[in-house]
Amino acid sequence: MTAPPRTALSCLVAVLACGAADAAPRTAPAAQCLDAREVREVFQSDARTLAAVQSDGRRYRIDLGADCPDIDGDAPARMLAAEGWMCGAGNEYVAVGQDLCPVAGVEPITSAEYAGHARASQTSPDGSTTLANVVVKGEKRRGFAASHSYCFSPRHVRGWSEDPKGLVVEVNPRRSSGNRYYRVELVRSCPHLSGPVEIAFRSGMGIGVICGNPGDDIRTGTRGNSALGFQSVSGQGLPLVASNGRPSDFLMTGSDALQVLGAKSGCPIRAVYPID
């Protein structure tokens, strides 16, 4: 599979003041400053934009003053800033190999904005979505491998509820990097989600997690109806989930026509992000 032009970074941390973190608490010189020493994840959404999250969960957008080479993990990448504080105040850089990309600004962003940058990092200029090549050595990694910053695993869903903005999904926080609730924004109104329905989340890319990628959607179905059953609805061996998080064990009520529509066409998902 061809690697995308913009990719997620597992780590992008290095500072001019190198060495172990200070024993004393660090105080940011300004409210918008990013602590490069505490960055745990970075995405590059376009040639001049990075999004980063700190270990405390705070998220930031880093605007670059010039196009930065694609950061695909092949060249070492570092954040260069005095005392490790990146504030967009000048004399701050993202270094990729021998290239220095000046930082023009740093701003705190919401989890929704961060998720948008994460999704964009996997999207090519033609609008297609691809994943970087992965080489696995040694023991196979188990469990959820995607970023919890903009994805959740249907296996860890405990329940869900509908509201005017879409769905709120409750997950197992121990399996979701401490996040308990995720906002799921839908592309359009889905009336077949109303009432005591049971749903299954389907990954359009077949990766088993829901991130708002193209093809991610929600299917509804009824127990005892082979046309809307376990495999045909989930498409990935995932059970239907009632709003209380229990496996499907009762017949759905409401319009049969709407439920058939929900099973066949689904509700397209536009965005996923944790609720702080």
C-alpha cells in the first residue's frame, strides 16, 4: 500500500534545552504555549500545519511559516524551542533531518479540531484515504492500535445515546486511553436511530475501529431477522449494541421500513472525537 503524503507521528519531541525533565514544576511563559517535552502524538494535516497532543490531554495546532517536508518517519524529526516551550514567538523550529521549518504560531484547539487534523493526515490530495506501510517484526501486537484521539473500538462500546448533534458513545475508558465518551457526528439525519434500536458500527476501511474515515457508518437491525442479522449488519463480526450497552436480545420496535433502510444504507459518520 502506498504511504500517504501526510502521516501521523508517534513522537516528535526534542528541545534545545536537552536532558531530563526538570524536577521542579514547569511553568509555561504564555497560556498558548506547547510543552514539547510532554508531546505524545503529532499529526501533519497539510504542508504547513501540525496538530499535537500533550500527555495531559491538551491539544494544539502548530502553524509553520513555510512548507515543511512530509514527515513520514524516515527522517528524524525534532521540535526546537528554548527550554522546550513552543509558543509561536519566533526562533522556534520543527527540524526534519537537515531541514528547519520555522514555527509561525501555536494555538490550543478542541478535541474536534484535533480529530479533523488527524483524519486529514490520512487523506491524499485526490480525496482518497490510505494508510502507511506497516512492517511487523516479532510478536504480533494485540488490541487497539489506532489513535484514541479520534477513534474508538466498537468492541469496547458500553452504550450510546442520540441527541441533535449525533450520538454520544460510552466506551471502556481503560481500553480507550482514559476517554469514556466519544462524540459521533453524522453526515445526515438518521431517523431510524430513534427509539429502542440496536446498532452496529462498521469501519469503511476494514480496520475494525471507527474514526470518521470514508465508509464508516452505523447499521441498525433486529434479532431474529436473517436479513438484518449479526454478520450482515456489522459486516465485521461485531454484535449489535443496544443503548444500554447490552448485546442484542430483543426485537426492535418502530417502522420496519426505517429499520430496513438503516440495515441496508446505514448512517454515514463524519467525525469522531472524545468528549472532554
